[in-house]
Amino acid sequence: MEQKIYKIFIMGPQGSGKGTQAELLSEKLDIPAFSMGQLLRDEISTGSPLGEQIASIINPGNLVPNTIAAAVLKIRLEKPDLKRGYILDGFPRDRSQYEAFTFDKPTHVIVIDVPKEESLRRLGGRLVCNICWKTTNKETGVKIGDHCPCGGKYIERDDDKPEAILRRLEIYERETKEIIEIYEKEGIVFFVAGLGTSSEVHDRIIKIFH
Ligand code: AP5
Ligand code: MG
């Protein structure tokens, strides 16, 4: 039997759990998940001049220029591990990106929604591993500097400062919501309530694929 190829975009405000749910869905559907933000942070980790340029844009909470985002994404989508489908979190974020995305098409757009207060609360407590970038939260008892199972250490993200979080949320309201409306007209959008535990949200998402 031919296996269906899923190309799933996860959208939603900052801290809605896009990255968290992308990972859980990746395990469930056995296809890779990756985020635009992480692709850009990977470039920063190389210490290249492009990485330095990206850091100076991302850290205060702004979007990198469309040319950089689309170029980085195109390179990732050409890798052979995505032949059986993929889950992408964080693209497109504005109309210019939607229009520039001519090299593939999503089969599903999942929109996770949470109120602004919840975004701020979650991002204020987020910690990420400095090696594997696994995400956790101080609410689970993990502290800055604790070891991740991979051997890395938990740190705060440079853009999880209150002003940067507010700027990112503002961009979502102003630019990204419009793109969701466009995908809605294409009939491929599934809205999911993001409050509740990660596993409760995951259960809501997998119902879409039954
Ligand atoms: P990106 O890394 O994508 O950040 P973001 O969009 O701001 O979203 P977040 O990663 O902050 O939130 P999330 O929804 O993934 O939440 P998470 O699962 O971590 O992008 C960063 C930057 O890169 C952008 O600001 C921009 O500069 C640049 N960029 C990215 N894409 C771009 C593009 N297309 N074009 C241009 N520039 C781009 O969860 C958050 C926290 O909550 C965690 O601590 C988690 O443990 C916890 N949590 C998750 N689910 C739950 C739950 N159900 N209950 C309680 N806690 C939970
Ligand atoms: Mg994320």
C-alpha cells in the first residue's frame, strides 16, 4: 500500500508549543520535524559571518530577511531524509515568505492557539539544551546549568527576554495571522487548542490524522 506523504506546517504564537508538538508528532508519524528558528540558530552556532548577521536580527525578536529564510529552508528541503514527508514549524511568517515558497506545498497546516499570558508565562520559564536544543521548562524543576541527557547544559534562549518575546508576538499578530487566513481558504487548516498538558494537546493533534 502506498504511504501518504505528509507535509505538515505548524503555526501559532510564540510559546504555543509548536516545537514541543512537532517533536511529539514526528515520533508518532515517523517523519522528521524541524523548525525555521532552529535552522537559523544552527547557522549562528557555526560562527559564520552569516550566522553573526542572523544573531543580530533574531536576538531582539525580529524576523530575518525573507531571502535568508527562504534560502536556508530550500537547502533543508532538498535533503533526502525528507522524501517521506516532514513537519515544519515557523514558516511562512509573512506574506513575502508565503509568496516566495514556490518550491513545495503543505498538505496540512496545524494552528496551535494559546492566550498571550500563557505564551509569556511559558517562554519566561523555557530552557533549551545548548547541544541538542531539546526544550524544557523551569516548571519541571530543571534549572539553568543542569545537564541534559545528551551531555549538554540547559540555557535560556537569547530571544526569550520580555521585550523580544513581545516583539515576536506582535509580528505574529500583524503578519503571520494573515497567512493562516490564506491557507484556510485552501481548506488545509486545522485549529487546535493549545492549553492543557503537552500530551493532551498531542492527543488533539493526532485525531487530525485518523
Ligand atoms: P522560533 O524558534 O520558531 O521561535 P518562535 O516562533 O518565537 O516560537 P517559540 O520557539 O518561541 O515557541 P514554540 O511555539 O515552539 O514553543 P515551545 O514548544 O518551545 O523562531 C525564533 C526566531 O527565528 C524568530 O523570532 C525569528 O527571528 C527567526 N525566524 C524563525 N522563523 C523565521 C522565518 N520564517 N522568517 C524569518 N525569521 C524567522 O514551548 C515553549 C515553552 O512552553 C517550553 O518551555 C515548553 O516546554 C513549554 N510548553 C510547551 N507545551 C506546553 C504545554 N502544553 N503546557 C505547558 N508548557 C508547555
Ligand atoms: Mg519553537
